[in-house]
Amino acid sequence: MATDIVIPESVLKKLNALPKEVRIKFWAQLEKLLRNPSHPSLRNKKLAGTEHWAFSVTMSYRATYVRSSASILITAIGTHKDVLGN
């Protein structure tokens, strides 16, 4: 699994605007993603027709990312509807 984490400034701003509990949970879930992408609490899935993946931060919040052999690029974080559109 990739080891470098890249979070663009625009995504960091959105993350920092979220409630404290969600921010804390994001970092915990990201650590799980690095150790075991199949961890059940992540509900990690590839988004159809794209190179993007999504994992669950909480039941209401998700994060999307693109992965390569060397890195994970976080592309969005927000509510399920804001991030995935449904």
C-alpha cells in the first residue's frame, strides 16, 4: 500500500471547517486505510468509471482519494451527498 499522503490545501481547508469529532475520525480512518484498506469500518470502494476511491469517515462523511504505488492523494472530504452526489 502507498505510504505518502498528499492533501491539497483546498481539501485541508474543508477538513479544518468540519466539526472536531469528524476531523479526529478522519485521521484515525486514514491511518486504518494505510494499514488495511479492507478494514470493514472504512467501507472502502472504487467509484465506478473513475480512478477514485472513497472511504467512510463517519456514517455521514466520506473522503475520496486516488492511489498509486507510492502515494494516496486525498481529493475531497465532506458529507456523502457533497462528495459522492447521492
